Amino acid sequence: MKKLYIHPLPVRIWHWTNASGFVVLILTGLQIRYLGLIEVIPFKLAVNLHNWIGFVLIGNFFLWLLFYVLSDKIKVYHPELSPTKHFRDSFRQLKYYGYGIFKGDPNPHHVSAYHKFNAMQSMSYQIIMMLVVPIQFYTGLLLWDVKRFAGAVAFFGGVRVVDTVHVLIFIFFVGFIFVHVYLATLGHTRTAHFKAMFTGYEEVEDEAVGQS
Ligand code: HEM
């Protein structure tokens, strides 16, 4: 086994702040949505927590973005420009998760500092971080003060439309967290990827280093 430095410190700080913030946003969001049905903490506190954590995560998102844009690590987010290669690699990865893993096949993707995501992660993280997360933060900001942002709210079709988008993305993230955490348990041990996201170092088989 070799240790490779995969997750730089700013990414780890961003990730765990973001993950814990998302969990609290989901729980307080549920209580705000199901007013009268769920009341774990006072409603006003749920709203204030939801708003404050929302702002912290917006700031945190810009730290993540700045780190990647200003360092050469942005390469890990570069899309695969050959559709044939992208779909072939995604299919290979899907086949591994859906079938090969149960027969003990090796993971077809081999991690390196500039190639840490497999084809499926690469596409989904790009869409989530560049599109879904920003839309969720923006709709949250509009809903935080609908009077102040009345122009933008009206432009997007009114509070109902903005709120529906916010809730649909909320549902997406609830599902995403389950799938994401399940996939994160599929390292060479159940906890290997979690440890790597804390220490920065991923353990990889010697013969797997540098392949793709
Ligand atoms: C709540 C529990 C969460 C846990 C336990 C968790 C766990 C992990 C682990 C172990 C990794 C490293 C392995 C991998 O790349 O898959 C990772 C990476 C990542 N996670 Fe999470 N995660 C959580 C929530 C989230 C949320 C809510 C988001 C996005 C909104 C997210 C977005 C990401 C991204 C984009 C990466 C790759 C980061 C990078 O290297 O740039 N995670 N997560």
C-alpha cells in the first residue's frame, strides 16, 4: 500500500463544513417546511439557524471555488472532452458498482492527485458544484428576503416557482447524501475514503499508482 496526498487542506475544511452544514440545513428545512407537524426546536430558531448556516455555506462555497480556481488542482474538475471515453469509463464504473464489486473485482479507477475522480464522480461533482449548489444558494438567498429581492423573484416567476425549485433541490440533496455516503464506503476498507477526507491521504495498491 502507498499513501497518496489527494485532498488538500482547504478542500477538507470546505467539505466537512459543507457536509455538516447541509445536514443541519436539511433538518431545519424539514421543520420549516412541515410547520405544525415537526417541532423539534422553536420555529424562529429553526428559521434563524437555516438562514445563518445558509450564509456560512455560501461563504464556504466561495472558499472552495477560489482554492480550485487559484491552484492547479482545478485539473481534477476538468471534464473529459472525448464523449466516447467519458461514456466508456462511466459504463465501466457503473458495471463495477452494480456487479463487479460483488464478485471482488478491482476498482477500474485508480486515484492520483490530478485524477482523483472516476468518470461518474467527475461528471456528477461538476454538475453539483457548478450548477445545483449555486442554484440552491441563490434560491435560498431570494427566499431569505423576498421583498428585498422582489425584482429577481418576479423575474423567475414568483415566490412559488423559486420555492418549488428550492424544495426540489432539497429533495435531490437528501437522496444525494445517501448515495454519496454509500459510495464513499466502497474504498479498500469501509472507512478508507472517510479517513482520506480527514487526513488528505488515500491508501492505494502499489501496482495501481499512476494508472487511470
Ligand atoms: C453528510 C455527509 C457527507 C459525507 C459523510 C461525505 C463524505 C465524502 C467523502 C468520504 C468524500 C471523499 C471520497 C469521494 O470523493 O467520494 C467526499 C467527497 C466529496 N463530497 Fe462529500 N460527504 C458528505 C456530504 C456532502 C455534501 C452535502 C456535498 C455537496 C453538496 C458533498 C460533496 C462532495 C464533493 C464535491 C466531493 C469531492 C471534493 C473534492 O475533492 O473536490 N458531500 N465526501
